[in-house]
Amino acid sequence: MAELVQQLINGLTLGGIYALIALGYTMVYGIIQLINFAHGDILMVAAYVAFFAITVLKVGVVPALVLAVVFCALLGVAIERIAYKPLRQAPRLAALITAIGVSLFLENGGLWLLGTDFRSFPPGTVNNYTYTLLGGTVRITSMQLLILALTLLVMVILQYIVHYTKVGKAMRAVAYDKEAAALMGINVDSVVSVTFALGSAFAAVAGVLWGLYYNTVHPLMGLMPGLKAFVAAVIGGIGIIPGAMAGGFFLGIIEALVSGYGSSELRDPVVFILLILVLLFRPAGLLGKDTVEKV
Amino acid sequence: MGYFRSKNIAIFLVIIGIYFAVDWLLEEGIITKFQQVNLMLLGINVILATSLNLIVGFTGQLALGHAGFMAIGAYVATIFTVKLGQPFALALAVGSLAAALAGVLIGLPTLRLRGDYLAIATLGFGEIIRGLAVNIEYVGGAAGIMGIPRLTTWPWLYAMTVLTVVAIKNFINSTHGRACLAVRENEIAAEAMGINTTYYKVLAFTLGAFFGGLAGGLYAHYFYLIQPSTFSFLRSFDILVMVVLGGMGSLTGSVIAAAAITLVNALLQDLALLRMVIYAALLVAVMIFRPQGLMGNKELTLNILRPRGGADRGIVGD
Amino acid sequence: MALLETKDLTLAFGGLAAVSGVNLTIGEGELVGLIGPNGAGKTTVFNLLTGIYRPQRGDILWQGRSLVGLRPFQITQLGLARTFQNIRLFGELTVLDNIAISFHWHSRYSLLGAVLRLPSYYRHEGEMRRRAEELLELFGLKQYAQEKAKNLPYGEQRRLEIARALAARPRLLLLDEPAAGMNPQETQALMDFIRWLRQEFSLSILLIEHDMSMVMNLCERIYALDYGQVIAEGPPGEIRRHPRVIEAYLGEEVALALAGA
């Protein structure tokens, strides 16, 4: 029992980070039907921005997080403008290959500029307390609580933006029908930019949390979380915001259970087998239906 | 008519000529050890790029799991030579067939999926193969298999490379290859013209997997060592870069791009990381400014470039 | 026995009946028209006949044999070929290859024959090429044989689509708005061409067309469709005067006039 609760806590923490990343995938897919392969690498960039802010600029965690979020939002917009926008009318294959190119560019650029070393945040960057529950058998750290709190906060903010703001309404309109939205006077280019900015900002939050949680940064650190988060988005139903959240948590818990009760080396194959099963039997995702909320 | 056209004879002589020229250079020691490694890689990359092009460029199905097929070929062939003590030829054949079988099994269900979903499903498949290799103690787990005998010699490599390119080229320039091109161009129309599109998608996928497996077997028996990490999806991306830069739907393009990238890699050995940055930037630039790649879907032939949909006389003429 | 017969053919898209209770009969050698206002369900009927959609109710009989559940390529192989309203050529391939692809399922050499270039390959490829060239000659497209299909002028693309459908050697040819985008002279030439086709290839033809004068002059029998249902059936003279047909078309014109189109 205690073991199970412990794995669920670990799974929720991991799942929260996946959910944050998955949001960006799903928003971008909803708007321009592109699998933004480079999305996971934004996470890596954010972790490095925070890392250098803390080690070189000697700022605290919160300013470092803000810096990373702003930087990545701008980076996301820049990537869209430079690499994806010229291909919006091109076959989807071309756009997808471009996204792979951008991803390889960020990864290899990172390896070239920053080297292949794993780096750690200086000790004491975050004060990590451990709380025990259920008579000391279950442990939860303040870092895990922070991750869960921030994840929930981001989700509330996103729901607010999508449902109660003008730009959110525009996003929903563009996701539903780009041409019609443009005819109604919506600036599609700006909406796409906002989507990339938001998605990248969420990935940046995830990246900084990931770096702090595992206390390492590396140029290829975005690869697997990016891929997994995409799987989460597909499992939840790509293009559906609550789907991305549910998919993220679902995947995180599955991974924790496989690691806890099976072997951590079975984790990745299980995730991808799950992906293929979902694609084959429920390609619209677990939450996908005809009447979906798309963004 | 048939095999004995003057053009075919000329091509045959050129192929034989290249073989003996390189063989002589190897015998005389003019080709250094380092160059030899790259020569072998070049052949393997040509096999990988042309076989992936069959799936992506000619049949229009974006598959990102080619490293998975390569892994199956490498592991199965290695099991046959190292663990079971079977001859190399048999090991290569079984490895390729195993990859082809995997191609059928994964192709049948996934090829129903639309473009980007197919890409993700095949990528996932490649990672599953790798994950399985990590978890199977018999094949060494994450450490892989070491001490594989170096059985991939120049004659083997050259013969297999030529065989692959000629087989794929002959396939494409046949009614079966045209059926694949029709699937790429317009699946609904292809079906309406009496073509079993499912069959041809799976067929292209299976043939591509077969040759991917062949490349894996050759790779394993040259580099002593195979590990699951050798066959990650980054390798699938590398192969895709060759196909895209050479031109999706151009066999000669794939051969040229595979050769060029292998050579550039060798020349810029010391700048390995920067080189990868440049490839990545090139991939994006090509998609934006010249999406048809170096060769488009044209082929380099003896009579210069012909504006054909890749369905005509390729490098070997006819 | 009729060549093709549909019984109570029905298909709805999310509650909206696109085709409902349609009964068609096409006899050997007949030239039949299918008319109706926009959105009446004409192309949906074609998509049902060729297996792209599967009917929710009813049956399609080809010489007495049901086609329901067969895949499009199987239906084509039974002798039913079509063109598309929005041209669907193999754009990046040559005109010759476009034709050759339709010969594909008649080809008689194996995969091994292709890869090993066995004598069967050369014999059958030569034969296919010769027949494709013959067909292009008949259609006046021979000079384009090596052009990419997407580079052909519009009218030639339409003709190539018909040629490609014929290369599949159908007994029944389905033409979806062959005269779309043509001027009166071109339409007249097309009509002569279709009549000649029927003779030359001993075909039956089912034709969707918007151009009333063309359908009335060309077809021996006409089905009029509105809201997915057959509202009239008969020779052109009857259809022309049929009150429900007039109503359906008049309704459309009035609606268009009101919309300011």
C-alpha cells in the first residue's frame, strides 16, 4: 500500500512535467497540425538558461525561471517564424521534416556550444525538505510539491486564457477553421505566434523543473521527455487541452508503476507499445471524440 | 532486348571496374585504415538511404523507424554467426528476412495511419526494438554484443551495395514500382485504378526493411560491437537527412547524398558536432528553399537528367 | 440482367441523409445521366458504387453479384472505372506512366521477374508501353507522353483522366462532370468524343453532369437526384418537363438569385 502510494506520488510528479510539455505539443498541433519535434528541445534550452542564470548571474530560482520562460517564449516564436511559417502551405511531410531539422539543430547546437558534460545546479539552489506520510513509509519532497503546484497553476492559467480571453477565443477559432477565422478578421499569424509563445513558455517551466528535480542539465535532456510528452498528448487525444493534461499524468503514473514494480529498463518500451496500441485502436486518443474542444 | 543491351554491358563493366580498382588500392595499402572504415560506412549508408527512400520518397510513407530494422538485421545476423556459428551468408540472409518480417508485422497495422501518425508509430516501433534489446540478456542487454568477427569485407560490402541499388531500381521501374508511385501521388486515384494500395504500401515497407536489415548485418560484422544505443531514432533521422538532401524519389540522389555525407563526415572528423549542426540547418534550409532536395525526383542517367517521376531509367539504364 | 443495379442505396453522414433509397439500373451498352442540383448526392452515389464509401443500407449488384464490402481496387478489377470531379491525376508522373498504372492489374509478371529483369519483364513492359501509346494516340495525347501530368493544360488533364480510366479496361465507365470548366465548343467536342468512346470500347457509361444541354443531348436515360433521393427517371424529353425536376432546379436558381450569386 505504502509502496503504491509512493509510486503514485512519483508518477504524478513526472506526469505533471509531461503534462506541461504535452500542452505545447497539443496546442501547436491544434492550430497548425504540425508535430513540433523541436518542442522537447525548448525544455533543454530553458534548463540551460536557468542554469546559467543561477550559476553565472547568481540570481535566485524564481528570477531564473522567469528568465527561462521569457527566453523560450521568444525562441518558440522565432522558430515558428523562421522555419515553419514558410512551409504552412507545403505538404505536411515537409513541415514535419523541418521540425525534425530544428530539433537536431538545437540538440547538436547545444552539444557543440555547451559540450557533452552533464552539469548540476550548485548545492542549495532549492531548499528541499522531505515530508513523510503514513507513518514514515511514504516520502514526498518539497520539490515534488512545487512541481505539482506549478503544474496545476499553469493549467488553470491556460484554461483561463483559452476560455475567457479574446486571444483564447481567437485561438479556438483558428483551430476550428483557419480560413474562416481569417475572414472574420482574426490575424492568424499572431494567433500562431501566441500559441508558440505559450507552448514554449510551458515547456520552459517544465524544463527548469526537470533540471532541478533530477539536478542535471545536458544538451540531449529534452529528447526523451519531449518524445514521451508527445506520446502523452497522443494518448490523451492530440489537439485537446484536457487530453494533454490527462495523458501526461496517465503516462507519468504508468512509468512510475513500471519502474517500481517491473524494471526501469522496461519503462520506455512500455510507453511506446502503449502509443502504438492507442494509435491503432483509438487514434483520436482516450479523450478524443467528435465533439472535442480543439485549440 | 533484355540483359544484353550495350548500355547494360557498359554499366556492368563500370561496376566490375570499380570493384577491381578499389580492391587493388586496398591490396596495395593505398587506402588507409581510416579510409577503409569510411568506405564501409559509405556502402552501408547507401543501402540505408536507398532503402528508406523506397518507403519515404517513392511510396510517400514517412517512416522514422529505419534504425529499428537495422537493429533487427544486426542482432539476428550476429546471433547466427556468434552464438550459433553459422556462415556469414546465411546470417545476413536470415537477418534481412527477420527485418522484413518485422516490416510486415509493423506495416500491416500502422500503414493505415495518416502521415504524421505513421511517423510517430514507426518512431515508437524503432524505440521498442531498442528497448527490447536492452532487456534481453541473451543479446547482452544495454552493453550489447562485443567481439563480432569482422566478416564484412570489401567484396561482401560492394556486392551487397550494388545488389541493393540494382534491386530497388529494378523494382521502381517495374509495374510494381509504378503502383508504389501511384500510392504516393494519389492514394484514392491509385485504388480507383485497380491498385491494392495496402499491399503496395506494406510491400514497399517490407522491402525497405529487408535492405535496412541487410545494412544492419553488414554493420555489425564490420564494427565488432553492437549496442542498443547504436540504433536509436537519431540514426533513423540521420538516414532521413540523406534521403531528403538527395531528393525524395531519386535513387541516384540517395546514393550521392549518402556518399557525400559519409565523405564530409570523414573530412570533418574533428568537427563532428559542428558538422551535425550544419546538417540540421541544411535540412531546414532544403525544406524551405528546395524541398525537392538535390536531385528532386530526377535521376542522374547516362543521358544526363531526365524529368521523370523517378519511375524511369535510373542509374543503371535499361 | 442489368449490368449494374442498386437497391435502396442509403448513406447518411451524421444524421444527414446524403443518399437515401436510391434505385438505379444500368443496362449493357447504355449511356445514362445522373443529374441534380449541387449537394444532391451525385458524387456520393459514385463513391458508393466504387467502394470509397460503404452503404448503410441497400445493395449494389454488378451482374447480380453484390459489390458491398469490396475495396475500390477490387471493384475496378471487376470492370467499373471512374474519373473524379476534382481531377486526381498522378501529377508528378509522366502521362505515359499515368496510363501504365491503370494497366498494372493486367500485368502478368511477378515481383521477382521485375527485380531480376526476367524475360517476362521485358515482354510485358514492352507490351504495356505499346498499348499505352496506342491509347494516348487515340486520345490525341501522344505528344505529351513524356510530360508530367500536372503540366498538361486543363482540358488535356480531363481527357487523360478518361484515358487512364479506360486503360483499366472497364465495362462501365463513371464520368464525374467531364465537361466542368469547358466552353460550349469544347463541350460539343467532348460529347462527340464520349459517343465515339462508347462505340469504340463497347462501354456502358454513367455520367454526372451539370451542363443540361449536354446531358439531354447525350444520354438515353436520366436519373434526377434531389436531397439524396431519385425524384425522376426517364428519357431526356420526360425529364426536361418533369415538374419535380423543374422545381428542384428552379429552387436552386431562386436560392442563388436571393444569395446574390
